Amino acid sequence: MVYNKLRRIIMNKVDIKGIIPAFITPFNADGSLNTDAAKAHANRLIEKGANSLYVGGSSGEMILLSNEERKALLEAVIDAVPKNFPIIAHIGAANPVDAYELAQHAEKAGAAAISSVAPFYYKYNFKEIKYYYEKIGSLCNLPMIVYNIPALSGANLSIPQIKELLALDCVGGMKFTCSDFYAFERVRNAFPDKLLYNGSDEIILSGLAMGADGGIGTTYNVLVSKFAELYKLFKENKMEEALAMQHNINEAIEQILSFNLLPAIKSLVRACGCDCGNCRDPFETLSADQEKALIEAVRGKLSWDI
């Protein structure tokens, strides 16, 4: 009972809303972690309007990093940002033991919350998935943001199962990276006080309209100022202008998706003046001609600030 009361008190103190870039992981030319670039990129995103950073997730190539690299990345970002700026640490891993270790590290490092994709590769049943989140909750006092991304995790949770996870004391919210807005609405209605995030950049306005507290996205690494503007327009109830901004954002996303997403984002971030290197093997790096074409398409079509 004391444990549950303490957890609820902690949950009530965490109120992370708005635009949250899914932070990319910078690498040096030799493929090693570049913590200096991580710090520079973090500060650039904050200056451009980010309300939080989501570190160590899919956009951060988390399955290509060792636990020690993931810890070093998180520590570098937390060290770089203002003292009270909230960081969400994604701690999911193929090996749950690694996730447990990363959760405890995130708490010690000063993260505001943790997040995790459901255990993946094997087709775990819901009882096993729920146990995984409960186990993390027993090891770490930070609120958990469940990362619901069925296309990659393979865990296609039903509405009752999502509700069961959100009812856990250790769970503070969920990131929805899917377009099932019926499920989103049902969950929002059932849990008005839990944090729910839109995870599909191209439909963030739809997510906000359905009650999302904000968005967590990959393209925010480049377009964060535009997403921040869209969020502001939505909060001011300027829906026509917000919709126009979503259209403009999607013009850029369409250009980005003509290439492999993460290598394209790395190229565009470099064009913004912060060289975060390339993606790890086996990702293909854009050629000089491809990178030039992408930058010109985004900049020329939308007068982007790159």
C-alpha cells in the first residue's frame, strides 16, 4: 500500500507534454558514440522548441547499441540540458535483463520517466508482456511510458489489454505509434489523467484532436520548430492554421521517406549544422548526390530552416 501511494505521488509530479523529439544517436566516423554531438544536438532541439527528449528509442538505433553506450548517451544528454528539463529514457531491449539494468540506471542518472517497447522477437503472450512492465516497476520508481508500436514489436495489443497496462501503478502513460484512433479515443476516455502521446509524425494533429498530450517523433530531429508551431496553433484553437502546418510538415516528410528514414534524418541534421555522423551498419548511408537532392527538395519546396 505504501509502495502504491508513493508511486502515485511520483506520477502526479511528472507532467511531460508537448513536442518531444525521438532523439537520434550521434556517432563518430569510426562508429563510436559521439557524446559531444549528442550534447550539441540536444541543446539545438531545446532552442528550437522541444519540450522534452526521448532518448534511446527506435530513432536512436537502440538495438544497435550496447548497454554501456546507451547509458553513456543518456548521461551525456542529461548533463547537457537545463537542470529541470525532463528526459524520457527508453530502456527496452531484446534481453529483459538489459532493460531492467537500464531502468535502474535511468533513475540514478536523473531521467524524469522511462519508456519501453513490449518485449519483442519472440511472440510473448499478454500475461508475459504485463509481467515485464510490472517487473520493471518493481525495480525503478520512475513512471513508465509504454511504447506501443505493433509494427516493430509484434505486440498487437487489444483495447482491453492497453487499458490493463495503463491501470498499473507503475505506468504513467503510453506512446501510440499507430493510426488506430478509435483505440486511442477509448483509452483517452478511460484514462483522462494518464499521459498519451502521438507517435506518428504525419498525423500528430489528428492525435492532438483525439486528446494526445503531445507527440514523440523521429522527424522532430529536423522539423522540431515546425511541430512546436503546430502544437502552439492547436493549443490556441487555430485549427485551420494548424492543419496548414500539418500539410507543410507532411510535404517534408514525403521527401524524407523517399529515402530510408534514419539515414535521411542524419543527413538533414548534418545540414542543420550539427554533424551526428551516419547510422550504424547495416544501414546504408546516403550518397553525396542523394543528400544534396534531399536537402534541396526539403529546403526548396518548403523554405525550411536548413
